[in-house]
Amino acid sequence: MSRGERFASNVSWGLAGQAAVVAINLFIIPRLVRGFGVEAYGLYLLMQAAAGGVGVLPFGATAGTISFAAESQSGGGRSLLDDALRHSAVLVIGGAMLGALIMWVAAPSLADKVFIVPAYYRFHGAWMIRAASLGAVFTAVVGWAGGAFVGLHRFHWQSAAAVLQGVLIPLGVLAALGLGRGLGAAAAGFVAVHAIVALFCLFGVWRLRREVPSGSGRISFSKFSLYSIGFWPGALAQMVSGQMDRAFVAGLRSMSDFTLYAVPVGALARLQTLPATASMALVPVVGELGENESPETVARLYLRASRTLFGLLIPAYALLFALMPQFLSLWLGGKFGDASVWPARLLVISQSVALLSFLPSSVAAGRKGGWWQAGSAWAQALVCLALWPWMIPRWVLMGASLGGLIGQVVSTTLLINLVHGRLLELSLGRFLRETLAPACAACCILLVVAWPLRVHIGGWGTFLSLCLVSGALYTYVFWRLLPREDRSFLRARLPF
């Protein structure tokens, strides 16, 4: 299988899994918001955010697992894989256990002084944070295994784990709500589901390990750690810019404002997992390219992957921007449709800008480790930390979204200049012409159709019909604008 075919296969598995998760969450989340109420549901989201905070402690070891697992298949053998898995477990799972212990002890203070949970929810808030600390340990096991799945190009295992997490957690919470149970049952279900998925992933690693041929490759803990630690500052910065906005909203405003902001953010974050999947699929592919490979070889792979990524996702972002009032009102009700529209639109713009950074991050990771990505990520985090305390008290949800957008523009600009100029020898003009031009031109046609017709949406039927018509028109225009080599590649592999 060629590199391009392997990349397409890996992305297909990832997208299939995430599509299932997005669909089930779109169906369930409105029922949870109505069942718990806006404020109580905010406490549930608070638990998820707290669990994500523990996820920054693996010291970049997941990226190290991906790299050395890929190397084990290309000559290092099972001994190299075993070393990488063992060293990664110490850092990923050990780091998560340390973070979980700290969070468990500090839970009352976090609920009281960081997230400013209302007094009548103070006990529930502390319990939810402690449940998050337990769930985070099992999540670390899933992340540890996920690094092996990605590095070994077994994306169907990674996709299955993501689907189990994304589907079983909301279903379990919905079941607790249906049985008349409250936030305590929701927290218990959160922990139990993560434990089940962790066991599934452990089985997957055990099974896939046996498929790797024996070999003489080894990696010391110091070498593994030195490589991995370069990715940790970037992960820490991404946690700051991706999670701290919600902490600022909860602390500076109210739990209701937190929910009005966090629910659209969470939905858009699900969409952002799609470019993250493509980016993750490209890391081991780029890592297999030897140093003797020419920059042009890497650039061609990068440009084709970028066209795929933009072609798939830009129309979704364009439709979300145009139809955001209708989408939020139909999905979550009029309160979200009134308060969250423009903050969500700014988030859509921010994620569109972020599309430009995913694949440069993969190239930098495959060729130079994690330091370049860390530098750009910290530029974003520092801009956000400087702007949010000033913007959120003044402009509430709009301030949170605008600060994030400004930080994303700074970070993406820095990373693209570094990767294109120093690694790929790729000019900005060629990148825009061969990657962005087809998708952006087709998106302009899409918006010409969708924008004036959005006022005629009266329900899900007309909403979906407009999306289908606009999407079909986009697909036709985008296909006609694709380079001939891409059309030939796809024709030979499409099942129709």
C-alpha cells in the first residue's frame, strides 16, 4: 500500500468513527440540557473540562509512542515497540495518576475558588471533579494505547475506542436521567465507561503487539523521554488555549454563561477532531520518510493531504457560519440561538484558521520533533491569557471567542512560516494555489446559495435540504477544480 493510500485509509477510519460520535451527540445533548437544566448541565461539562486538565501530564509520551511504534514496523521490531510502550506507560499513566491524586485532594478548593460553583452545588461540584480525576486515569490508558494504534497504522482500533467513548458516555448519562437519577449517577457512569474503554484498548495493544515481527531495535528511557518531552510544552499550551477559556467564563461570569458557551464549544470541538485525525494519520507517514527524501517529496504528500483536509471540512465550516442561528435554535432552543450565535461564529472562524496549522504540525513533528509546534502553541496560549481576563468581563462570550481567534491567527501564522520556509521549501503562492484555491472557490459558490436562503429555514427538514443542495453544488465545483492527478487517484479507488 502506498503512503497516499495508507493515509487515505487511516483518515477514512478516523472520520467514520468521529461521524458516529458527532451524530449521537447531536441527538442526545439537547435532551441532557433540557433534563438537567442549563446550570446543572454546566457542572457535568465542568467535570469533562477537569478531566481534560489531567491529560496534559503525560509529558508528550503519546507522540513518542506514535513515532517509535511506527519505527518498530519499519525495521525496529517488537523489542523496540515493547520499550516504547513500557516507557510511555510510566509517563502517560504515571503522570495521570499523579495529576488525579492532586485533583482529588484539591477538588473542594477547585470548585470553590477556580470554577466558582454556586454554594447550593458546592458538594456536587467537588464530587464531579473527583469523578473526573478517576476518569482521567482511565482516559490516560486509552491515550497510551491510542499512540500505539496510530503508530502501528491500526486506525480501526483507534476509531473504535473513540466511538465507544463518544457514544457510551452520553448514552449512560441519558439513561441516568431517564431513571430519575442526578449528577452523581452521571459522574459514576462517566468513570465506568472510561474504565470499559480502557480495558478494550489494553486488549487491542496486547493483540496488535503480537503482529509486530521480532527485531533488535531498542530505545532507552532517557532517549524516549528526551524525544517525547519536546511535545509536552505544546500539549500544555493547547490545554491552556483550548480549556482555560471555559474556566475563565465559569470563574468570571456564571455557571449558566459557562453552559451557553461550553456546549457550542464542545460541539465544534467534535468537528475539530476530524482534522486532528488527519494530522495524526500523517505523523507516522512523515516519520517514515528518511532524511534523504527530498523536500519536494514531503511537499507533494503534504499538499495532497491538505487538499483532502480542506476539501472535506471547509464546506462544513462555511455552512455552520451561515446557518448558525438556525442550527443552534433548532438543536438547543431559542436561548442558545440568541446568546451563542456570534461567539459560535467566531469559533468557526478560529477553527477554519486552525485548519491551516494541523498538517504543518504533523510535518514538524515527523521531521523536527515537537519544539516548533510548542513554540507556536505557546504564542497562542500567551495571547489568550493576556486577552481573556480583559475581554470576558466586558464582552462575555464574545470576549472569550474573540481572544481565542486572535491567539489562533498568531499561532498559525508563526507555524506556517516556519514549516513552509525551512522544511518544505514551499512558497506561499504555491500553497494557496494548490491547496486552498479549489476549496475556497467552491465555498464561495456554496455561500452564494446558502446565505440568502437561510431565512426560509423553518425546521430540520428545510435545514438539511439546504445543506444537501449547497453541499452537492460545492462537491461538483470542488471536483472540477481538483488537480488531474487527484481526480485520477480518487476515481481508481471510489466504489462507484
